Amino acid sequence: MTTKRNSVSWGWFIIWLLGTLFGVVVGFFVFFLVMSGLGESGPGPIPVFAASLIMTGCFGTVVGFAQWLILRRYVQRSAVWIGVTLLGFLISSPVLLSMSGGFGPYITSPTSIRMTVVLGCALGVAQWFAIGKKVSRSALWIGISLISWTVAGLIGMALKTLSWQMGPILYWLGLFFFGTVFSAVGMMWLLKQKNPPAMTP
């Protein structure tokens, strides 16, 4: 048995949600520390591409680590979750940056859908490798991730219309908050499914 099915409850959902959001905050804090250190020691401004790569690396690693701290109690040998979460963000970040104009204010609904489809698919496929043989119906996680982030993007677009000046901030806050909420519900449901039979040598 690789998951503790009876232990997965709404309490787990709250812990996963708070852990992920805390990871987001810490990830950005680490990014600013790294950028500050490089800016002080470097000969000139850091290129935008390098800065985005550093941000993605900090963000993906910290969020993956925060989620793994929770997931490891329910899925054995799941440390690879950290690496695949980072990989998912690294794959999707060029699309997010290019289509959003560097996180700018000109994100349209079609653009948001394309961005979030790539984000949801990249995270879903990458993270599936960490739970593929350990959680029943694990392939559904790819669809759960895709739907969660796409719907979150639509909610972010709705929030964006509330304010012209704060619109971009509301969009990204809505995207990451609701994407985390929906994917957490999906992961909770997935972990409550019957475990696959243990493999014998």
C-alpha cells in the first residue's frame, strides 16, 4: 500500500492549500534575494530571460518542496515530485512569459486559455511521473491539472475586469489561487481512491 487513504480529508486540503500558497510566497522571496545578490555582484543588469529562468527555478523548486512535505505522508518515495514540479514550470514559463508580454496588462481571454492549457498540461504530465505507479487512476491527474488551471485562468480574467490598474495583479492572483484550490481538490479525490495492488518481486 502506498497511500494512506483514510487520512485524506478536508484537513489535508487546507494543509495542501496553505502549504502551496506559503511556497509561492517563499519562492518569490527567494527570487528577490537571489536577484538582489546577483545585481550587487554582477557587472550590469540581469537579462530578462535569465531573470525569468531564475524566478521559475526558485518558484518551482520551493512550491514543489512544500507540496512534497505534505505528499510524502501519503505517497511513498515521492521526492521526485520536487523535480518534476520544477520541470513543469520550466516547460510552461516561456509560453506564459511570451504570451503575457512579460506578465503585462494585455492578456486576452484566448491568450489566457492558451497559457493555462500549457501550464496545466505541463504540470499534469510532469507530476504524473511522481505518482504514476503509486496512486490508483493517476492518469486522471493530467486532466485534473488541465481543467483546474484553465478554469482558474477564466476566473482570473473575470477578476481582471474589476480594475484597470489592478487588473493584471488580480489576474495572476486569481490564476494561482484558484488553480491551487481546484488542483488540491482534485489531488484529494485522487488520493482517496483505492490504491493499486502492491507489486511483488
